Amino acid sequence: MKVTVHDSMADIQASDWNRLAGPEYPFLRHEFLDLAEQTRCVSPEQGWIPRHLTIGRKGKLRAAMPLYEKNHSWGEFVFDWAWARAYEQAGLNYYPKLVSAAPFTPAPSRRLLLADPDDFAAADALIAAAISLARDTDCSSFHVQFPTPEEIALFESAGLLIRKDCQFHWQNQGYKTFDEFLATFTAAKRKKAKRDRRRAEENGIRFRRMRGDEMDDVTWSIVYALISRTFMRRGSLPYFNDAFFKSISRQLPGNILVILAEKDADTVAAAVFFESERVLYGRYWGSDGHYDALHFETCYYQGIDYCIDTGKQVFEPGTQGEHKISRGFSPQTTWSAHWLAHPEFADAIGKYLNEEARHVARYMDAVDARSPYKTRK
């Protein structure tokens, strides 16, 4: 089974890739991955070198995997900085490494893109090819970030170490209105949520939804300036640049949602989301200053409102954030898989991951106990 390594998404026909990727995950679409490269957000200068894998001939792809060679761990959201330090202290190089991921997108999605979901031979061939490529290019390791739960058994059977973590997701229980959703909260938590929502209104802030095809370049420039300002307060720049956002809303207009927070004639904050038919993905947020509870309203409550209005089943707002619990989000398990060339390090990290998984399970139980619901979901 021949596996081809591609140094650019542009080398792979968009229709071939998208037939494998499907419509469920917008950030696995050829348009998303190719634009990340074309706008140089994903590039050797940024520490991301494309190494995408495919099986099959042009027009008849059997399988594929998004893959990158990296010389840092930024933009992955599966934290292995301690592993890199341990390698360095031992006089070894942790970078470069190979990573299968949707760049800068901590959302579970398929990493083994198969024409036939039961084509386990092709899945095994992709995993074996990635490991072989890691060896051939002197990479320390091969990592799979945020695969689906269904893929975990395939990676584990191939010898990869499995890492457990969690995020906080909102589940739609068939709510017809936001008030119906809040009615499932305890009285104290419902009162707090309503108070949060009133603060934006009391500050004279109103909200407007914009789909991708409604966003023009001027509006994107305003939104990007807000996002950049918020990133820079934390000492960094956004992973995606202005050109990416403007282009992606033209190429995937049905998968882009922007919530604008407006005060008088000004846009004071914005949140950028991706969406599929059943899932809303919270991605980027920015504001021109501090407004009481505005982040919660723009990024969470407005997203829940949108899911209820459009019948979406799940809202994934991103990584971390125990503050999401009191706003109706529940802990959900996420996964990653790891192969390390150095046997002693692989053994040590494997033992660490076993203990870490027990800690994550205890943590999820503890935060779930703080659920705002009268009866926990």
C-alpha cells in the first residue's frame, strides 16, 4: 500500500480530500488547511512544515492524514512542554516532531480520513507511514492531537500511548428557548446566569449575528483588530492572520459565524465561531476593553442561544475554563496519542500518562459535582 507524503495541501486535489474529510468538521476541509498554508499561518517560518499523507491515486484517494513536522509545541493545546524539557536535560532533541492535528484548533475530529470507515488496513498503513517518516527525518516522536474516541483503539493497537484530558461542552436537550434551558438550573445558578446576561444590556450593548457571506473586509478588519488586541494583552499574536479570516469566510461561508457586540455605533467585542450542521465551535474572541460579563455573554450565552435557535446538538467553546461549568457546560473526555522513538522516555511517559489519566478522571468528577443543573446531565 503506497503512502505519499505531500509538502503542501495544494498538491492534493480539493475534491479528493474533501470526499474523505466530509462536511462534519470544517477545520478538516481542504479550504481551511490550504488557506492556513497559503496565508503563511502554517509555514516553515512559523514552525509548521506540511507532511500530509495520502493513500491512492489522484481522483481515487483511499485514505489521508493531516500531518506536520514541528519545531515547537505552540498551537496544539496538548501540552508536552515538560517532555521537551526532560529531553533537553538529558542532552537529547525533542524537536522536530511530527503532529497530526488541525492547526490551532483544539476540537476533536478525525485524523484518519478513510473512504471506507472500516478500512482498517489503510488506517494502519497511515499510522505506520507516520512513524516511519518520523524515524527517517530524525523526529523524536509522532503525536495525534484530539482524535475521535473511535480512533483511539486503532492508535493504541499500533503501539501509541494514549493520553486523557477533558474539555467543557454544552449539550442541547431539545430546548426551545434559552429560558427553557435556564429552567433546568438550580434557583441560585439560574439567578446568576440571568444577572450575567443583564449586565451587557445595562451597559447598552447589543448583539448581531453575521454569517460568513455577510462579513465584508472592513468588518473583518475591525474584528481582527479586536482579536489581536486581546491576544497582545496576553503577550502574543493571533495564530491566524487577517488574510486568513477574510479568505475563509469567502470559501466556507456556511461554516462561519461571527457575533458582534455593539455599543452605540461601535463594535466593542466579537467572537468568531465555526459550525457544522450539528456542532458549534467557539474559536476566537476579542474586545476593546473590559466590560463586566461581556466575555461570558458573547462567547457562551450567545453561542447557546444560536444553538437553540438553529437546533445544533453540541457547543464546543474551546479548551480549559472551569468557569464554563456554572454556565451549563459539562466535562467531556478528549484524547491524544503519542509515539516516542526513545524507548526509555516512552516507558517513563507511559507510566506518567497512566497516573495523569486517574487524576483527570478525579478532576472531571469534582467539577461535574459543581454542575448548575437540578439533575446533572
